Amino acid sequence: MYPNENYVNDIKYTIQLNRVICRLLGIWPETKSSFLEHLKKISLILGCYFLLGCELIPTILYIVFVEKRTRIRLKLISSVMFTILAVLKYSSLVLSKNQVRNCLARMKDDWRNVTSTSARTSMIHKAMTARRLLILCGIFMYISGLYFRTIVPLSKGKTITNQNITIRHLPCPSYFVLFNGQISPAYEIMFFIQFFSGFIKYTITVVICSLAALFIMHTCGQLEILMTLINSLINETEEKNLDKKLAFTVEHQIKMRNFLRLVQSTLQYTSLLEVMGCTIIVCLLGHDVITGEKLALTVCTLAWYRLPNAKARALILVIATSIVPAKLKAGKFFDLSIRTFGDVSNGFTCKK
């Protein structure tokens, strides 16, 4: 019999949402699985790769063979990079399934062996925080994904080119070599394929954030228990009990550090890919920001004195307007610029 009699319900509450979201991608590490369950997981994994490939390859072909405008190509490259990173992150999750299983086993062991009511309450509170973080991440990712994958392409309607060709927009611009993606039912099929491909990409991000939140908040709960154990050493008067408590405290600290190492080895590559993806997006966004600032620089360095006086006066309004270029803002709070990005980066560096 384990010290925590409610460990079954506690473990179920802690990992319930993580199990649901990971099972959508076929990467939840079951303790025991039948042949049919194993076949189902393999089918889900292959299906996810197929849907991601159905979006990635036609978009790359569109950039290479159809789209010739550099500015539009840069915007599409950001979408391609996001998909490539999603494939890499998904591969990392598939390969680290056994490590996730080991982390979950350590967590279950901690839930079984928790002794005091206050320690159990602290762990439940941390598990509740991890669930809330998962729910918030899912809400933001899926709502934004639904908007960009359905409302944006459908709101554009149909476009008629100069050659009198009607174009129906897909969530991602694509070029299909073997068939015409504008004819029904090929258009509808590809629309739904790209929709579900986006759903997979957003789910991959939610899974990574949910696992990180689950393991980190569990670690925070164990840290609080460790601090309680350390504080209790001061109040102990009997030397025999002090030795037992000291040994238990050291053992708990060693277990916690081993768990942290296991979490580090499990999430290090997915975390690296997340940072790389965000950095690439910031760099592409910075290109657009710099292009806005170049307008002001061009106007301010214009050789206006070479024009006749009447014509030079006509440029005053243009110069005055261009000195304050249009800027992208984050929630109307601060500018999205290279300067702001540098200030934020320096702020984090100083705190570290």
C-alpha cells in the first residue's frame, strides 16, 4: 500500500489533458498496448507526416516555379520554415517517447509516495496550474489557426486574373504538378488537407508546451516539498530523528535532480527548435520593419536642393510624413522594431 491512497485519481487529474492531446498525434507512451493500439499509433504518425508533406511540398513548388516576387516569396518562406520545424519537432517527439514515459513514471512514483497533506495539496495546485497553461495555449493556437486556415482564405473570395482565369484561394498557396487544384473536388480536398495539416502543426506546439508545463510545474511542487523538509530540520530536537530527516531530505533532492536531468534530455531538442523557429520569424519580421525605416532614410537624404524652388517646396509634406514611418505595434503597447527587440534581449540578458 502506498502512502498516498488517492494517487490513482491524482495521477489521472495531472496527466488527463496531456494524454488527450498527445493521443491525437499518436505519441502518448502507454504502459501496455495491444497490437491494434500499436497499429493505430503507427497509422496516426504516418498520417500526420502525410498531411504535413501534402502542405509542404506544393508550397515549395509554388515558391520555386510560380511566385517570382521577392517580397511574397519571403512571406511564404516563413510559412515553409514553420512547417519544416513542425516536422522536425514532431520527429523529436516521436523519438523521445521512451524518455517521456520515464518522466511520467517518475511523476507517478512521486504521487504514490507523497506523505503529508500539505505536500499533496501543493502538488495538486501545481498540476492545476499546468492544466490551465495547456488550456490557454490550446485556445490561442486553435483559435488563431482556425482564423488563418478558414476565414482568411474564404474571405478573399474568387480572384479573376488578366487571362480571365478564376482563382480560388487555399490556406497556403500551392502548385500541383499532377492535377489542377482549382477544379472541384480537388480544391475542396486540398482545402481540407491543408486545414488538418495546420491543425497538426498547432497540436505539435500545444503538445510541446503542455509537456514542458507538466514537467516544470511538477518540479516546482517537488521544490516546495524540499524547502519544507529543509525548514523542518531546524525544529527537530532529537538527533536520531534528525538523521532520518536529513537522509530523507538528501534522497529527495537527489531524486529531484535526476528528474530534472531526465526532463532536460527529453525537451532539449524540441526547445531548441522552438527558439530557432521564433528567431527565424523575428528575422523575417525585422526585414519588413527595416524596409519601413528605409523610406524615412531615403527621404531625409534626398538631394532636394537640386530641384527648382517651387518643386522643392512641394516635397515638404512628403518629407514631413515620411520622417515618422508607419510601424507595426504589439497590442498598441510598443513598436515591433529591431531596437525594441534588442532592448528586450538585453533586458533578459541582464536579468540572467
